[in-house]
Amino acid sequence: MPDPAQHPMDDDLGWSLKLGLAEAMVPLIGRLHRDHGVTVTVHGRSLVGKSVVGLVKAHRFARHVDDVELSLEGSLELLQVLCRLPLSPAVVDLARLAGAGTTDEAAVRAALAPLDPAVAGGPRPRGGRDVVLYGFGRIGRLLARILVEHGDDPWGLRLRAVVVRRGGPNDLTKRASLLRRDSVHGAFAGTITVDEENERIHANGTTIQVVYSDDPATVDYARYGITDALVIDNTGKWRDAEGLSQHLRSTGVGRVLLTAPGKGSVKNVVHGLNQDTLTADDRIASAASCTTNAIAPVLKVVNDRFGIVRGHVETVHSFTNDQNLIDNFHKGDRRGRSAVLNMVLTETGAAKAVAKALPELEGKLTGNSIRVPTPDVSLAVLHLTLERPVERADLNEYLRQVSLDSPWQDQIDYTDSPEVVSTDFIGTRKTGVVDALATIVAGDTAILYVWYDNERGYCEQVLRVARTFQGLDRPVFPAVRAVRDAPVATA
């Protein structure tokens, strides 16, 4: 009989071996990202910038898709092969390569042949696309953090400037401090310094020019070497084409992206659903709202498989900056009452906005919202009448598959933990997380609960739209497969 006392030592030895393999992977992942613009993933989860323990965890995650953990030794060998190949910017998934039996150098070279610059029409010129953040509030600062995280990507989005109204003589220091420390999302991962003389913030090697202006039409971005920039307007002050077009009158601006639902002719884009509606002629677009991004992908996949006759969306939403801390006058109904002391019933345009991304649901959804005294993470309750009866287990299993290995894996996540609460979802990079244990099904009626980080998760989705808008999408190898056994519903 084995000595039980040996088991902890054996486990420690196995863990040490895993850490050693992961440590060897870190520089290879970084080199591929910096030198070739290749983002290495495991079933859609990026390994770029991950800690050693994070790499081990990502490989363990693969068991949810493939029933076994992904071999760290096998991944290290694949990375060594990739580093020997001529590659263009792309997303390369180690788990899918291994799952397809593409592990030896000849097979990998053949599978990734389209990424050879000689085949792809020559090497893609190095140089990111300039981004300007107009506004530096909750969304603006989180966008800045994410952009700085990827600041070493020479083929990606490049944060160049933020535009704000001057708040006082020590404005720059305060802006930098708010970027450095966040009560919800914690400390900035890295170093931040302030250049008062040139009005710049340096964050992890990224130089951010702070521009003070009250007029979006008169900023001279070219003065700072900024050209053909994407301005991400996160103020919400202008939401129609006329207002947002003011940005286009400034020198150095090429396009404008709004981080709120657009009005009138402005396209509302939910990445994963309708980003292909963006054309080379578009100069203004919207990334819709956090709630729309959280629920629209889930509604899309449910409608495709089971058909939605009608539905009601109730969002339990964290309070936002447009509410009062204590009772005071507010032009909006109920929002004048204290946000930190009350649940506040208010309207949401998310249900109607879904139809702009999913025209097939036009007129089928209603919605309302309850603002609650939490600073981040919200919950959408989807009460749906389907075209046919469904079993709870079948609905949950379908959504689990969608979250793991499908074209919507960047948007939809899934949990079946009986212990999760709202703070567990702070920092979630997916736009919505289906809470499987909360799912209720009775015949053709289904009630789904979807958690979402209405700050971080939304910002990730905004930047996905930004990359598409700027022509920076990268091919994925091997390609993401469609959901298994998921036929489209017919009326």
C-alpha cells in the first residue's frame, strides 16, 4: 500500500514541474506577441501577460472543453516551434492545435502556412493605430488600463492621449492618482510617473498626453504627432451623429467611437453579433451599453437554438455616477434619491437597443432596471417565452458549450458554482456570465440570470469594437468551430 505521507510530496513535485514549464513559456509568449503580433491562447483565453500560475490555471481550464488538462510540456514544444516560424499577426490557439493533432513542426507549419508573410502578401508594417480617450472617468480610466496592458503590441491599438477639462492647478497629479488607485479594481499593475512640464502621464512605457479642452472640434492632435486617431468618447455628452461629428473637425482624427447607446443614424455595435456592419466609410459608431452587450449575445444564441417569442429583461444594476450620493435635485425621475441608501427603480433602453444588433427580436422585448447600492457588477434577469418546450439541463448544457468553444466565447461565460456572489465577477473580461444553477425552466418558459462587470467587461467589448473599427482584427488559427449540435430554430 502506498504511504499516504508521500502524496503531499508527490503533489509538490508535480506542481514544481508545472511551474518550471510555465516559467519557460513566458518569454516565448512575450516574444511572439512583441515580434510577430501573435496572441497565444488556450480555448480563446489569452496567455499574453499571464503570470506563471495563471498559465498553469489556463492549461487546467482546458479540461472543461477537452475533458483533460492541456499538457504544459506539449504547449512549450508548440511555442518553441512557433518561434521558429515566419508569422504575421494572428491569434493562435494551443489547445485547438493540440486537439487537431497538429503538434510536430511540419504539421504546425502546414496549418499556419497562411500566416507566412510570403503567403500573406509581405510582412505587415509595424505600427499601432492611435487612440484618444475623450473623457477620463470610470470607463475612460479602465480603457486606459487595458490599453496600457497591451502597450507593447506594435500591431494593436496605441493609447496616445486623453482629453479632459482642467479641474485645478494639481489636475494632472490627481488624474494620475485616479489611474494608479481604484477602489473597485485595485492598484494599477505597474509604474506611473507624471511629467508636469509637458502635461504627460507615463504608464508602463506608454506616454499619455493629457490635453485640456472644452471643445471637441478645436483640439490640434497633430501637434502631438497623433494621426488618423480613433477618438473614444466616454463622456456620453453627445450621442447622435451631429454631436459626435464635432470630433472629426479636429486635426488628426479619423473615427469616433461612443461608449453609450447611439441615437439616430449612429450604428450600435455589439462585438460578436454585428461588428461586420461596420464599413470603411463609417466614421462614427457606438459600442452600445454595458447591459446590451451583456444580454444580446445570450439572447442571440438562445434565439438561434430555441427561438424567442417574447421576453422581459430586468437588470439589477450597480449605481452609476449620474445618481446622487444623498437626496438632492436630479432631472431624472427617482435618481435624485440617495444611490448608496436605496434601490432605485428606473428605466433601461437595453431591451430596445438589443433590436438594433438583433433585428429578429424587434418588438419582442421589454425592460426595466433597479439600481442598487453596489459600485460594480450587475445582474440581468431574462424572462423568456420560447417557441418550444425545453429541458433545463439541455438549455444549460447548450450555454456551457457556447461559452467554452464557439464564436461567442469572448462574450459569454458560464458558472455552475453554488457560492458565487457579485464581487466574484469584478474584473470579468467576458461581457456576461450565465449562472447555471439559477436557471429556471417550465415548459416553454425560461428564466436566465446573467452576471456582468458593467465596467471591465464592457470596456473589453468596447476595445473589441475599436480593433474592428480600425481594421486590426486578427485571423484565428485554428478557426473557432460552431456550437456542436446547435441547429438554428425555425418558426
